[in-house]
Amino acid sequence: MKEKILEVKNLSFSYKDQKVLSDLSFDVYKGDYFGILGPNGSGKTTLLKLCLGLISSKEGKIKIFGEDIKDTEQKNKISYISQKSNAFNVSFPATVQELIYSSLRSVGYDSKSSKKMTSDAIELVGIGHIADRRIGNLSGGQQQKAFIAKAISSKPEIIFLDEPTVGIDYGSEGFFYEAMHMLNQKGVTICMISHDISAITSYANRVACIGEDTFHIHESNDIMDIETSLKKIYGKKMRLVTH
Ligand SMILES: Nc1ncnc2c1ncn2[C@@H]1O[C@H](COP(=O)(O)OP(=O)(O)OP(=O)(O)O)[C@@H](O)[C@H]1O
């Protein structure tokens, strides 16, 4: 039987009196590449923040690695790459490799392991040429890549990504998707929000479609099947092409 990494049961959430999510239930299994699609404002980021324990709800339950997200001590197995990683203060003093290295040291890795993990992550994301540059002096896309490297450096078991390729150039975007695919092939579970429908249908093995009053999980990336859901949530017919 497949191992459940994330369990969401009867989850609802409102900001004050605005209901955003209503009675969602789903599981994410070890090794899934779980894509999340939906129009602006449908609640995708809110759902991810709830799954990460960054915000909480009184209605419903979320478990990660079998423990309630509110009490889990396994947060070191989780990484998050947000939409806004690159909104960075230019006066930030550390270089890319110092940022990654110090984040690894702060979660308990020794100096030797931290150095090796830092260089592995830098190589995987293809940012060796900017490793010695100060984060604050990099472009938005370069900063986003640095934060992606930081997020994968600790070898997490699950990575949550919220529109991770916003601001990243076309060539690097392809490189990024391949890197995530490679991590997924090695057993890392990926949960990714994206507006890039063809990337999701190319890489994800399961796809959640969130609309105003609908939530549907597709148990494969079958394009014909997903097109029907997309028509419902976006209100118009779409023709999908794969990458
Ligand atoms: N902190 C907040 N306080 C109040 N309302 C919020 C807050 N964050 C989000 N919302 C509202 O909740 C709804 C869902 O927002 P959310 O960011 O989860 O959507 P999304 O599907 O991720 O959108 P997008 O595709 O534009 O990123 C929106 O109507 C938004 O205005």
C-alpha cells in the first residue's frame, strides 16, 4: 500500500467572513508529483499555507508524516518555495553559498556535510556562476534560483512549491522542471501550484483542480480528463499541449 505523506480531511477555511476552502479531503502519497491548478483567488496558496502549518483552521484536520501539522516535529523533512522568495532586501549581506550553508548549519548539519550539501544544491540548480555573489545584488530570477537551491539543500522528503518559476527565464524554467523531476524520481514528494498547465500535465502524476465551488483530484495526468475539470474551473474550453 502507498505511504500517505500528507492527509487532509474535511478542511474548510475562511478569512474573516470570506469562505475560501470548503470541506476538502485528499491524500498525497510518497513519491507523488502532485500538481495544483486553479484560477487566481481560488485558494491554492491558502491550501499550501495550511498544509505547511503557516496558518491554521478550526475546521478539518491536516496530518503530515502521520502527525498533526500543528504538533509535528518533522518540519525538517519539509521544504517550501514560495511565490515571493525573491522579494529580497538589497542590503542582505550573505552570498548565495553562505545563505545555503548557514541554513544547513542552523538545522544541525556539521560543517563538512553542510559544505557538501551546499555545493550539491548549487550544482543541481545550475547556479555555480553566482554562488559567490551577494543575494541582495542578484536579479529577481537569480534570487529565486538561490532560494530553490536553499530549499532543496537539506534533502527534504516533501517540497511544496507555489508558482516557483515566476520571474525565471525560459531556459532556466526547463532546467528547474527537470531538476524537480529528477528529485521526484529519487523519491522526493512534490506538491506544486502552477499556472503552467502544460508543465503540470507533463510532470505531475496526480492533479488537483480547484475552482470556486469545485475541487477535483485527477488520479493521472490524462489530458482529456483534466480538460473537463479546467473547463469547469476556468469557465472556458482549453486545449492542452504537453511540454
Ligand atoms: N491574508 C489574507 N487576508 C484576507 N484575505 C486573503 C488573504 N490571503 C488571501 N486572501 C483571499 O483569499 C482568496 C484566496 O487567495 P489565495 O492566495 O489562496 O488564492 P490563489 O488561488 O493562490 O491565487 P493566485 O493564483 O492569484 O496566487 C482570495 O480571494 C484572496 O484575496
